[in-house]
Amino acid sequence: MEKLLSRLELRLGRFAIQRLTTFIVGGMALAFVLSQVREEFLALLVLDLRQVAEGQVWRLVTYLFVPPAQSPIWLLFALYMTWLIGSNLENEWGAFKFNVFYLLGMLGTTAAALITGHAQGNTWINASLFFAFATVFPDFQILIFFVLPVRVKWLGMLAAAGIVYQFAMGDLSTRAAIGAAMINYLLFFGGHLAALVRGRRLSVRQAARRTSMRPAAPAAESKVCAMCGARQSDGADIRVCSCEKCGGPRQLCLEHARNH
């Protein structure tokens, strides 16, 4: 994927939109303001392919600007997070690669609308951006409720679990829609995820091999009474004793230790 992107950037890099996230966030904010003036405004933005077929072709783009929240407070938080995620990915990847990721997300969302027959917003694109951010910056910390610091990789795993649940419980069209909508993430990070799985399996196999090759611990030597031959392994109480009469230390059972 990296080689293909490099070749495409040499040919098409000049067409990349710089600071794309800033335009997206600005469009969301404007759409929210207009929706407060005219309640049905947002319904004109969502990706409804039946309406597109009737001539409302702007929906192929305008669904990107559907606000992620309707409460002003939550909207500010959502817009900030969208800007934070998108701008950091663009700084890390460059404008062209980020544009390609976003474009693939748009194509995936359109495919999801075709598969399900339902209108689509920008939920899947935003989800794929979040997963990409959690993969590229796993240790980035987010303050939950502005108090509790949580690494973004844990939030990503939690969100991924929710999507896996939807995939497992949904019908065939739902599964196909999820796969299509997440195609940008899978194309960019599928190899990375496969390498992680292979590395994990290799680590498990190596650990099992090391355990199997480890020499067995030597059995503890059972003490034996020097006078009667009683063994500690048979339950005898064996003591190590020494005295002036017998000389050096000897192993004796309790009875002979007292009366030898």
C-alpha cells in the first residue's frame, strides 16, 4: 500500500487538499448553525442514494458535514476531537495520504448505502479516523470528562468491540456494510494488524517451545538416617546432628538423634 501511495503522490500529489480536517470541521459547525434556523436542513445533507438518483447529487459530499452531535456542548467536544484526530493524522501522513484515506472512507460509505438501502451520515468515516488515530498514536492520552486520563488505544479497542458485536449479530447486509464502510482502515492497516496477530502467535509458540526444552528441576534428595536407614520421604523426621562423641554432622532420625 505504501509503494502504491508513493507512486500516486508523485502523479497526483498537487491535487491534495491541505488542512482538509479544518474544512470538514468548519462545514460541520456551519451545518449546525443552519440546522438551528431550519430544522429540516440536516435531512438535506445525508447520503440518500434514492434522492441522489433524483438529482440531489450534492448529497454525495454534504453528508461529510452532518454535525456529530446536536447539543452545543457535546458538539464543541466532538468538533475538537475530529480536528485533533484529523490534523494529527495529516501531519503524520501528509496531506495526500490523508486525502486518500478520507476518499476511500467516502467510497466505503457510499457502498454501505448501496448495500443497506438506508441513508448514511459520516459515522463510519469518523469511526475509521478514530481507529486510524488509535493505531498510529496508541499511547496518546485523552482526558475523559476532563479528569480521567485514558490511552486512546483502550478506547479504540472498546469501540472495535462494539463494531465486532454489530458485525456478529447483524444480518448479511449489515456485515457487508460494515466491511465496506471500514475498507479505508483495512486497506491502510490490514497488514499491520496481520503482523501483530502473527507476532502474537509466534510469541506463544516460542514460549511453549522454551518451556518444553527447559530441563526438569532436579528432585530434592531425601534424607536418610545413618543408623536405621529411615527415609524422610517415607515420613521419618530426619535431623542433621553433630556431637563430640560422633564427630562431624550426620543425618539421624529423631529417635536416634536423642539416643545414639
